[in-house]
Amino acid sequence: MSKHIPEILKDHILPFDWDVTKVWNLQGTVEMFSRARFDYLLDLPLWSSVPGKGMLFDISPSTVIQNPAASPHQAKRLAAADTSYPLDFLLHHDRPWILDGVHRLAKLYIEQAEIIQVRFHSSESIATIAIEELR
């Protein structure tokens, strides 16, 4: 079983669901990178504007940054983001895929942070983080 991902996101979102709490528990070295390297994610419709409706992929972080009223739910999550944690990416098929941290990235953008914390995880992590019924 795979999840529906809009065409615009097929190169950015993995085609399976994962357990974010398992991502947080992965071991990995925290590395420092220029935030600008990941800012492209802010222009993608990675979020859902309405809570409780599943992954709608209908609003971008940039939209919420520019107009918090466009999604009060996401604006609240953005404001509450704890930027002391790194962003998590999966290295799969020779490229990074975001696993967790877009709200932190958006907040770091607002705060004009130049350097951010990032962890990269290998493809072997899929066996650990993938939700069981989708393996």
C-alpha cells in the first residue's frame, strides 16, 4: 500500500508512511548546514491547511509564514516548533528525503538562522521507521 502524493511532491516525499517517533530514536550524527540549502522545502505544499483531514498537501510553509491566517493550525505548530532539535532526512537513491523538521525549518527561516542542525539516515533505516502495514 502506498500513500497518494501529488505530482509536485513526488521528488520530495517518500511513497510510504513512517513513524516519526521512530525517526527521533534513530542514531545519527548531527551535522551543521546552511539553512538556505533546504529553503526550497518551504515553497512546497508539504502541509495540510485543515487539521484532522489527513495529509492534504495543500499549503506551503511559505504561505503560512507570509499569512498565518491561511492556516491557523499550521501557524500555531510553526510557533511552537522547538528548533533545538535537528531536521531529519533519509538518504535514499542518492538523495535526501525529508522525514521530520519542516516546522523547525520554517521557524529557523523566520528567525533568520544561517546554520541549522541536520541528521541524515541511511536507507537501512526504512525497516525501522516504516509503518508496519506498509512494509
